[in-house]
Amino acid sequence: MLMASHAFDGPQKDPGLAFVLTILGFFFVAGLQYFYLGKYIKGVLFLITIGFFYLGTIISLFTIRRATRKVNRKRYLGLR
């Protein structure tokens, strides 16, 4: 009998925490949500450009939950 084996690298990333980190980008440090998700290059770009001059941070408010689900799915399947 063959069993499906799923690699899982630690606990799932919390979409609520990622959303809170996005909101903190308006007041403190932009890009924290991407560091949390392991997207370090994007996090550094947000950090340097103040969240792409806040426009990227506004867009992230609407897309961060989907990005978190995508990261969790890849981690579950062992792709990340």
C-alpha cells in the first residue's frame, strides 16, 4: 500500500498575523509581512522603498491573505 507523504516545515503561517504586519507597515516598518512569509527579497524592497511608497502596502492589504494561503500550501506539499 502506498501512502502519500507530505513534507511539512513547521507550523502554518497565520493570515491574521500577516494582515496585522501589513497594517504595521503604514506606521513602523514596511515589508514585515513578507519577511514573515519568507519572501525576503520582496521584504527588503518594501523596506527600502517604504512599501513602494505606500501603494504596495495598500495593495498588500487585499492580497496578503491569499499570499499566506499560497505559502502554507507550498510548505504543506514540501515545495518550500
